[in-house]
Amino acid sequence: MSTGRAARAEPQTTATVLMVRPARFGSNPETAATNAFQRAGSSLPAAEVLERARREFDGLVRALREQGVDVLVVDDTPEPAKPDAVFPNNWVSFHPDGTVVLYPLLAESRRPEVRLDVLEELERRGLFARRRLLDLRPLAPAFLEGTGSLVLDRTQRLAYACLSPRTSPAALDAFCRELGYEPIAFHAVDARGMPIYHTNVMLAIGERVAVVCLASIRDAREREEVVRRLTGSGHELVPIDLGQMEGFAGNLLELRSRDGRALFVLSERARRSLRAEELAVLARHGTLLSVDLDTIETHGGGSARCMLAEVFGPAATGSVPGGPVSAPL
């Protein structure tokens, strides 16, 4: 592993997340070409789709706060229209050493989601102490879409990534070199043979458990390597099938409450797709927190994990100063 910085052990989970409340949410034709989870077409008027998405967003915020997670809510700006702004983990990630990473996004319509004013406001409020801004956007047309493309085992310093038009080897290597991670690259496809657009719909890694769609990794050697690395780092595996993956069962995120309890955040659709024995494994490791995200999943092609940008650093060591932040930035 070649790294530009000394590798440090990091906590796997945080009690603080950044979320962006949508202003112009809706199906994005530009992203649909590479996102088979996005279902085009709806009989609902655009205003109704937006209203439903906002209700689902608010429901997730409320549920997280009730479980003791600090949620920093930012209002999206109406102009320019950003139909996917509800998925901030694709353009930014925060790291305990004070590094903020900005990522090159494939779709031009998504690039305005990157907002430096959000970072500045988090710093002004003392919620994150930025020591370095790592801007990977100049790497385009080598693309890497944050913790959509990257599923990080932060403790073991491993970066899992299924390669796709949104996840290039060159950008993956640049991230790993700068942050001190080892890349675990592989190929994954859905039931129709289409490359899976983001790693975080087929793999989720918590502190002691990993949910993974092994059936999507057709190459036996790549599949065996992923299993070897996951089990070798002490994770109990919850294998899901292709149908469960399409139900967003892999798109979950382990967080922790302010009092240290483990929480698995997922959608109701994802929870319904999991079998009793799979839910039991997760329940042994933490509390399952599920909310209805059907509109966001159907029109946006992403689910609970995609909506949550984890904040590591000062805000992750305790509750947000002054309580949860919900005012627009």
C-alpha cells in the first residue's frame, strides 16, 4: 500500500451526520443511465413527489434524533435545480484527522451539489475542525462518488469499491494514497448484468457485521478476496441475494447514539426484504432503525445510507454544541 500520509486507526461509526433537505427533488434522467435502482416515470405531479420526499426526509431526521444521533440539517438551494441533492455522501466525506474530501461526480447536473459554504458553516459552528481540503474533482473524467463509490473499513484502513462509470481505478487509488487506505477493487453487476453504480448498494460494513451481495460479484477470485478481507477483519457476514439488493437491503449504515448504542439505519423497503434470520444477526449487533423512504428510493435510486454523510472529528466525539442543528445554512 502506497500512501501519502501516515495511516491511523479510525472509529468505524459516528454519532453525527450531515443531511440535505431537498428543494427540487425528482427523477434525474442524466443519472438514470447508470443507476438501475432509479425507476423512471410517475403519474404523480412533480410538486407531490417533492412533498412526499420531504416528508420522508423529515421522518428520517426525526427518527435519528429520537435515537440520540446528532443530525445537521442543511436546506438545499432551489437554484440551480439539484434533483439528487438529498444524497450528500457522494460529494463530501469528513475524516477524524481534519481532512475534508470533495469528489468528482459523473453527472454534470450533480456537480453544483458541492457547496463550500456548508463546510465553512460547519467550521464556524465548531462542528468540524478542517485541517486539509482534499479536492479530487480535477481528476475528472476519473470519477469517484464519495462513500457511494467507497465503502470504508475505517478501522482496518480498507476501501472497498466496485468499479463502474462512477468509480474509476485512478480516482480510487488517489483517494487511498492520500488517506492511507488499501484499495479492494472488484466488479459487481445486477441481475441483468448491468454494473452496479455504487458500492454502497451491495455492501455495508459496520463495526462487527457486514451486509454483502456476494452474488453480484461474478468473478470467483474477486468474490473470494472480498469474503477473505471481510471475515479476516472480524466481521460476521450477512449475505443477501440480488433481489434483496434491489430492495436496498445493502444500503444501510451503522451509526451510534450519543450514549454509545449501535444503530443500523435502513429503509422500510430494505427491512421488509431481509429474512428473519438476517434481521436476527443484525439485531445481535445493534438496534434496527427503519423508516419509509419509498419516494426517495423510487425516484432517486438511493436509500437511507445515501442520505447520510458521516461527520467524523470534533462533532463525532459528543453531542452537537447547543443541541441538534436544524436551521438552514
